[in-house]
Amino acid sequence: MVVLKAGVTSEIRKEKLGHQVTKVLARRIIDAAGGGDGVLIAPTEREICEKFAVSKTVAREVIAELGSMNLVSVRHGRRMALLPESKWNLLHPLMVEVQGIDGVHRLVSELFDFRLMVEPEAAARAAVEATDAQRARMGSLLEAIEKGVVAGEDYADYDVGFHQEIIASAKNRMLSHILDSVRDLMQTSRRVTSVEPNAGSEAVEGHRAVYRAIVKRDPEGARRAMHEHLMWGVRRYSSMQEDRRNSA
């Protein structure tokens, strides 16, 4: 049972509690889908209230959130129905938090594959389309990445921001929206790959090569630099996965 702490407004309590319950149930649903000992039947609103000692309001928030993750099908007046993995909203911000380590690794691997299909071409287009202001923002984000690496601080936000600026420079609103939807997963992948020795300095070099090509208005150079930068991430991530399997 989740115990509420005193001294917090009821509105904040409900929001935080609903978030916690959603993650618990989402993890159980995902575990069950993978053959684990999670829930096999989606709970009703009443069962959520009883199991977690929460109000109907909180239970309804939980059900709505599970529905937005496409883990369940919500039908008025009826028990939720569990949805197959093929229906899950893998771009939902909570999906990274509720996956087990194997699930996160799979998501990150698929993210790299997706980015390799999209970002090299976006970088080539940015080399042609980016405005002076957009190039200046890329430069500022690159400087922030470099400072973070030197200081040994988390630079994932600046890293993701750099890539988002390139996508924005490609002048395709749909592409910008899609990349923004995987921001949390991109941050996760960056934090995973940045823990290895020399990762920071190598990441800086990759970003710098892309930036230089864009500043020179060299689309082919930007395309090549982005592809190599992403392949560097793929190689490093694959090596880390292999080390993990060997040490298991």
C-alpha cells in the first residue's frame, strides 16, 4: 500500500500517487506479456481503489494513463482489456520507466535504427535550409556539450537539444514532432553510452563534425558525418550489451 505523506496538498498527492500506481500496474502488464508473473487480467476501477487504497478519482487517472500508453483498452462500464505488445504506445514518456532492462535495451536499439533512417538526411537538409539563428543555436548547444564533458556533468539534455535543432532546421514539422516524442528515450540512450571511458570526447567530435558540415552548407558532408556519429553510438551500445551478456 502506498502511504501518503502529510503536509502536501491533496491535488499534488493525487497526481503523484496516480503516477506511482500507473507505473506499478504498467510494469505488471508488461511483465505478464513477457511471460512473467505479472497481472493477467486488467483490474477494474474498484480493484485499483481497494488494492492501492486510492480514491475513484485517482483510479480513473490511472486507467486513463494506462489507456494512453495503449497497454489497455478502456471501455465505459466494463473491465479494461489488456492489449497486445504490437499495440503499445512505445513513444509514451512512461514507457522507458516501466520497462525492464531487456525492454529498455530493445527500445534503445530500435531507436538507433530509426535515427539512422532519418537523421543523416535531416542533417543534409539542415546544411541547406538552416538559418543563421539556427546555426548559432547549434553552436551554443555544442559548446554546452563540450563544457559538460570537461566538467564531468550530465550533458544529455544539450545532446538531445542539438539533434532537435538539426531536425527543426530541416523544416519538416512532422519530423520534429516525431523526434520530440522520443526525447526521453534519446536521453536514456545518451546516458547509457556516455558512461564508458572516452565516450564524452568522442561524442563531442561526432557532433563537431556534423556542425562543421552544416556551417559549411555541405549537405553530403553533413549526411556522412551524422551517419558516422550515429554508427559510433550503435557500435558503443552493441559493445556494452555484449559485455553485459558476458558478465551475466
